[in-house]
Amino acid sequence: MKTLKYAALIVLLLFITTMVGLFYGYRRGYNHGEKITNKWWIDQQSTYYDATELLKKSRAKHLDII
């Protein structure tokens, strides 16, 4: 009976440790992905407002005029 209690305790501790590790691993991965996505989005917006890009778009619009 004593061995069964120890085995159950070990299984419970392994389960708790695994769940805590998965939770913190998920949070770390989520935060990392969020940072990368924000950097990508900022780069996309900076390209949109870049002066050379605006000039290219402006020239392209004027070439479409008949």
C-alpha cells in the first residue's frame, strides 16, 4: 500500500510539473510570436510610409492618366 501511495505521488508530481512546463512554454512561445509579428507589422507600415515608396506610387498614378 505504501508503494502505491509513492507511485501515485510521483505520477501526480510529474503531471503537475508537465502542466506547469507546458503552460509557461506556451506563454513564452506566444509572447515571442507576438513580438515577431509586431516587428513585421511595423516594418510593413514603415515601408508604406517610406518617402521613396510614396514617390514611386505617385509616379505610377500619373502614368495611368490619359
